[in-house]
Amino acid sequence: MAGAEFFGRLTRWILRWLTTTNHKDIGILYMVTSVYFFFIAGVLALLFRTQLAMPASEFLTGKAYYEAVTVHGLIMLLWFASPFAAGLANYFVPLQIGARDLAFPRLNALSYWLYLASGILVILGFLAEAGAIDVGWTMYAPLTSKDFTPSPGVDLAVLGVALLSLSVTISTINFLVTIATMRAPGLSWFKLPMFTWSIIFTMILMLYAFPPLMVGAAILWIDRNIGTEFFSSPAGGALLWDHLFWFFGHPEVYILLFPALGAIADIVSTFARRPLYAKRYILTAFFLATILSFLVWMHHMFVTGTNLYTRLFYSFTTILISIPFEMATVSLILTLYKGKIRFTIPMLFALAAIFHFILGGSTGVYLGSIALDKGFRGTYWVVAHFHYILVGTMLFGFFAALYYWFPKITGKMYNKKLALLHFILATIGVNLTFFPQFIIFDMPRRYFTYDVPEWLTFNQLSTLGSYIFGLSMIVALITIVHGLLRGSPAPENPWRAWTLEWLTKSPPPPENFEGVPVVTNDGRVVFVSEEVAEKSSRSELVSGKLAGVQPLTGASHAAPSHSHAHSHPVSIDPFILGVGSLLALFGLVVNKFILAAGIAVLAWGLYRWLRDELNDRFHAEIPKYLETWPFPRSKLRNGMWVFIASEVMVFGSILSAYFFIRFNPVGKVLEEPWPPGYMIHDVGIGIINTMIMFTSTLSFAMAYLGVRKGDNILAQLGMIGTIFLGSLFLIVKYFEWKELFAAGYGLDWGLATQTYFLATGVHGLHVALGLLLTTYTLFKLYAGRLGPQRSEEVLMVAIYWGIVEIVWTFIFPLFYLV
Amino acid sequence: MVEVLSTDAIWWSLFTMFTAAGLILAGTVTLIFLYLIYRYRVKGSEDKDELEPGRIYVETPAKGSSRLLLVFTGIIVLSLIVATFDETIYLERTPSEEAFVIWVTGFQFGWQFDYNVDGETITTIGAVVVPSDTVIEFKVTSRDVFHTFGFAEFKVKIDALPGIVNSMWIKTPEEPGEVYKAYCYELCGIGHSLMVADMIVVDKNEFFQAYEAGPQEFRNFINQVISEYRASLQGAP
């Protein structure tokens, strides 16, 4: 019977990880998965470094080399670096702000499962007969078109990127709402630890950078499979991809860097025993870099031959963006002044990261000059520069964070000697790999073979370095496993650090803290019981003079309370939706039956999700004692506005693509001139549909009023009206499209109709989603779940209809009238 | 006629300027960093300090001198870039109206070069012959995917995009005889590494003599130079 018992325990263990919604579990899942992807991408790097150690080597074929290079880049950037930071953020942001969990725990689990599914999609490409994606992680058009790379590996990667973007967008909503509305009493914005601050900026960057990538990937997919020619058109298609991709691509660099820099800031300050020097400078720097990062993307396009003065502007902004980072670096360094520096392992990694950052940063300044970029573009100088940033700085920052928080996550201490060996090998490895690449900066990137004898030695040094680095990763793995199995128990606060995550057990209990952490006016942290927190006003709490305040060293750990709001309900639905997305997208590329199965699983998961939603299983109000200034005390409302920002970027990207193609004549002149909208489309029908759209929104506004006043008849009428009008809109649209195809204005007519189908198609999808939401709201009304107190949920749907309507008011004139 | 500076000379002067400024700035910061690490290190494993857990420490306020440091380094970095604007504009525009024009077309996987001789097009693939001591303008495009045309030695490159003609210039050296490699700098498919072409510099007078003698003469001249060069490669051990 021992076997059965073991099996039972195994099943429970697996189920626990599949159904968890606790932010610490999700954080561990993110970290473990991303490290797994890291090793895959790392082995690929060793493969192509081996190839380059010999001239005219035949270790890898050209095809295999480019698959390795491409998947290495994609996985490292999108499926290792950001998700690892997301793992750290998942685990530590709620702890650092004194919250119980993220604002939307179930959405958080969904983010994770979508992320895992998207990564598997990319890796599955290796199983395809024509191999995995091999067009470079930048996926430059028109090489990605079906004519040049027919492999389904490309489709899988493109869909993977789109799915990942969705997962990221869900995460951004979750984190921004959490940090905005769930901070411990007294923990004002300025007092937030640097790591949490870096996550705020990262999430803002992700929120605006990923939707263009998602739109780019979606367009690329329809280009490849439905026959549009957005990116393959000789009328500037290649440049359109460049713009969309780098609008995402440059902020992505800071998305990768910020979390590491934030962790480094906390670590340096902890081990120098000094509060951060001029934190307000660092925050200002991060803020400026966040804004500027959206104004520098064309420095990746300095040799595309676009307008000189535009490029000079971008050259200027690019150099400008080096200043905030210089501010941040100087502040980090001056934190050491008058400190008492302790050279622990995290500190060693953090200090080494700052060294690498100075080198990697200053070699990047060269690339901001258009004249110098003419020499450097596409060479190993660029490779060396960004690897000093990404490996030397970001990865070292991650190592620092890993060793810093290892005792907190696992409750064990790691072996210092092993960790020191990891540090030494990693530092030698990184510098030996990437410094020689500065010296052979004449060598073009992504060459699997070369016949210039001077490049050989440096390539061999570089390869040797990469082996040493690979070895250091094995040492790291051993250190971690050894620490988990044999480590001595870790105290609550081994580093005598002063951020909130250290004021609870190692590892923290599911509820994170015993009681509610409160930061008093004089800067102390005290814990009060929830009953007291609920009854007291904010000023009473932060005065620190309440009775019943617990000492904080954890001497007395009362049994955790199990109130409804705090227990962690589990849910398998995020996992089901993840499996469904994986099946559906894999099936989309490979096989119709798998696609159908995937859609069925998705529908089932969605049904279960909404059923839980209807029963309020995951409903939790924000306790009134938490800090929310200056945002409203409502998860839904804040979440909606963040979501709207991402929607603005989605439609902004689509409309920008339209403007770029239509009004920016670069490249070959289109064979057919672009006809004005009224020549192709029936303006009368367009006006009728516009009226229907407006009326449906009005109708939903009526429903909202009805719910608020408790008038169920009015509410029902409004919702049914909206469903009727929304469906009517889609039906009219269907016949409009049918007419166009019949009249020869189908997809093959040209870019004029393709942009129209894209914009109205995506808008139509939004209408369909609105119909789904409205139908669900109607159900909720019938189930008696809505009332004047719960009218906010209806307001959110009303706002959603508002967006759909506003988007239409842009689409109608742009596509029908001009 | 105004003396035309070579593209690589301009590039190296800028590179030197950036490196000097970088060494001074980054070097100073690094030295301060090292000094602070050394000066404020703690040797024992445990020591007491006044910062205790259980309090929130926000920041150490900035002093005036550090602000000055920031402003100062900011000005240096910004002036660096503004100082390169002139050179950038110079590099962008072909400096001589008498530049010799060669059309370049990238394809998977090679470079095609076209000369226009009296209205007739002379085409070579994989190798191009150019006169010494002359400003050459390359008009670059692509037949299929995104390529980037450039020379490592001349420190210039330009994207070769389908449907778009971009322009790039170099000034060839005064002495003939050298052979330069043109590379592709953007991943364009599995043969990307093989997209290398030879640029053979011949004597200016010989070149233009053949050029003015008409299309037939010029074609023979070009073919002869290229085949001689290729034969010399095979003859080499």
C-alpha cells in the first residue's frame, strides 16, 4: 500500500502546483520555469560558440546555427529574463509592500500558464521537419514571409510571441493595481523599496511596449497564413516591421534591466549599511528613462536610409537617455560612501554588475552616434555591448537577487564557498567571453563561418570564456540544490535588512505576515491585528500608539487567521486555459482537430472561470486601512484603466501601421494607387453601422443606470438592447465584408483593403468580446448578483463599450471617408 | 576641388574622441567606485551599526557636489553627440558631384554590381572593380529580403531593402592594388555568412580609360581584372 500512498501524495503535490493562486507559489513557478528555459538557451549558445572556435567549421550547418542563434535570443530575452524578473516580482512585491497577495491572484496564475504555453510553442518548433525559427530574434521582414521561410517553426514562434504578450499584459494590470492600492498603512510611495519601484517602471514599460509587439506578431501571422502583405510589400514593408518591432524592442531593454537594477540598489544599500544615496535621483532617473525609452527606437534604424534629421533627433534622444542611467549609477556608487561594506555573495555580484554596467553602458554611447553606428552596426561591438548589459549587469543582478533572497524563499542558507566559486567562475567567464568581442568589432554578427585569420584567436578566447561561464552555471545549480537539501536553517533576517519582506518567517507563511504591517510616522514597522486595523483610522494606525501592537521580531507567532478574504482559494481554471491556448495555437499551425480540441478546452475553462466569478469565489475588497492614494479604492476600476492603456496601444499600433503604409511614401510606389475610402466602401452602410454602435453604447449606459437605481426592468432592457444592437452591428459587418469580396475588393486587392480588414476585424473581435461580457452581465443580473452596491462591475462593461465605440469613431472616418 | 576626407578617417577620429571621453568619465567613476569599496570595507564578519531592522530607511540625502558631478558629466556626453552631428551630415551626403555611381543589389546570397556605361548596363556578381582615389557612390537595394551592405575597412554601411534605393559613399585609397571585402550585416537567411564580395581597387587612369572606351571595352577590362584576381587566389598556397 506504500505505493498507493506515495501516488496519492504525488498527485496532491502536482495538483497543488497546478491549482495554486498564491503569489509566492506562482513566483517560484516563474523562476523555476524561466531557469529551465535559461539552460536550454544557454546550451544553444555553447553550441554556436563551439562552431565559432574553428574557422570554416562544420560542427553546425548554417541552418542549425541560425536556429540556435535565433532561439537563444528569443528564449533568453522573452522567456528567461523578463519571466525570471516576474518571478522575483511575484514573490517579493507583495511582501515588500506588506500585502497578502496580488490584486487578482487567479489572473496571476493565468499569466503564468499562458507564459509557459507560449514558451513551449517556440521550443516545439525544433520538432518541425523544417526546424525551429531561424530568422534572428529580431525577425526582420520580409525574410519572415512564407516565400522565404515556409517552416511552421516560424509560425509557432510568432504565435508564441503573441501569446506571451497577452500574458505580460495581464501581469502588468495585476502588478500596477496591486502596488497602487494594496500598500501597507504608512508605506507611502517614496518609502517603497527600490525593487518594487523598479517593477512599477518595468510594468509601465511593458504595458506600452508589448501591445505593438503583439500587433506585429499578429500581422506577421496573417501575412504568412492569410495572404496579406503588410511586411512583405516593397512599399516599405520591411521598415514597417522595423518600426513596430523596435518600438517594442528598445523599451524591452529597460524592461530587462530595471528589475535587476532595483534589486542591486536594495542589495548595495543593505550590505553597505547605508540608506540609498539620493533615492529621489534614482527614481527621477528611472522615470526619465521610462519616458525617453519610447523616443529612441529609431537608433536601431540608423542605416535604413530614412530622413537624416529624424535620425539626428533620435541620435540626440539616445545620448540623452544615457544621462539618467549615469545618475542612477553614480547614486549607487555614492551609497558606499561612509558605509560599512560587507562582501557577502549577493554584494559581490551586485558590485560586479555595476562594473559591467559602466563598461557596457559607455560602449553603448558610441552606438548613439549615427556616424559611429555606420561602422558598428551589425558587428560584434553591438554583441559585446548588449551582452555586458544583459549578462554582465542583468544576469549578475539576478544572481545577486537570488543569493540575497534565497534564505527567505527556501528557509535555508546556501554554502558560501560554493557560491563564491560560482561568482569567480561567472565573472571570469563573462569577461573572457565578451571582452574579446570588443576587439574584433569588425567581424559581422551572425556569421557561422569566417576566413579572416585575425578573428580566430579572439573567437577562441570567447568560446573558452563561454565554457567557463557554462561551468559556473553548473556550480550555481549545485549550490542551490545543496542549499535546499543540506543548508542550515535561515533566520528571518540574515542580512539585517530593513525592507518588509525580512519581517516575517523564512519562508513566509501563506498569509505573508502575522497581522497587518504598519509603517509609523517615525519610520518604525509595527504589526497590528486585523480587527484593530479594521476599526482604527489611518492616522491612529500610523501614529504607532495603538494598544495591542506586537513586537516585530517574530517572537510571538499567533496562529494565522483564516478569514474568507485571506484564505487562498485554489483554481485549476488558469491551467485549463493555458492548456487550451497551447492546444489551440499549436493546432492552428499543425492540425485542425487539435485546434478544435484546444478551442473546446478554452471554452470549458472560460465557462468554469465565469462560474466561479458568478459565485464570487475570488471576490475580495481592498481593506480600508491599505494605502491607495491617489487612486480609487477599487481593484476593478484601476484595473480597467490600465487595460484601457493597453487597448490604446493595440489600436494605436494598428492605426500607426495604416498611416505609415498610406501616408508615408517610402520605397516602391504601389502598383494600384490608394483609393479614397468612399470609392470602395458604402458610406451609407458605414453611417448606419456607426449609428448602431452609438445606440448600443447608449443602451448599455441605460442598463447601468437601471442597475444603479435597482430598476431591474430597465437594466434588462438595456442589456438585451445592447446584445441585439451589437449583434446587428456584426451582421451588417459580415454582409459588408461579403460584398467587398464579391466585388473583387478582397485581401488580394492590395494594402488598402488589407488595412481595412485588419482594423475592422480587430474592432469586430472587440465587439464580439463585448457581447460576451454583456451576456454574462445579464446572467449575473438574473442570478441576483447585481444591485446598487455592485453596480461598479456593470460600469466597467459600460466603459469597455465606450472604448469600442471610440475606436469606431476613429475607424469610420479613416477608412470610409478619406 | 575640396579635399574629400575618407569615411574611415572620419570614423576613427570620432572613435578616438569617444574613447578618450569615455576613458576619462568612466575611468573616473570606476576609480571612485574602487576607492569607496576599499575605503569602507569591513574586515570582520559581524559588526554593529546604528541601522536596525524594523525601521524603514528611505535615503541618504544628496549633497551639492554630487549634483555638480551629474550636471558636468551630462554636459560632456551631450556635447559629444552634438559634436558628431557635422560629421554625420558629412558622411550622409556624397561630397563630390563627380562621384562614380555603382548600383548594388543584394540577393540571397550574394551581391550584384551594375555599372552604367553609355546607357548600357554592365553587371558583375560577387566582385566589383573600382578606380583608386575616387569618390564612389553605391546605390543599394535588394531583390528579396533585408540585407545590409558595408565594408569593415571603410566603416560605412547601409541597409539594402526591397523596393527602396539607399545611397552610401566611400573614398577609395590613393594607391591601387588593395582588395576589400563587402559583407552583409543583417541576417538574411542560411547563406548570410557567405554574402561576401570583393572590391578590387585598380589604377584610376586605367579604369577611366576603359570606361570611356565604351561598354564592350569596359566589360572586357572588368572581367579581366576579376579573373586575374581570382586566379591569383587559386595560385596562392
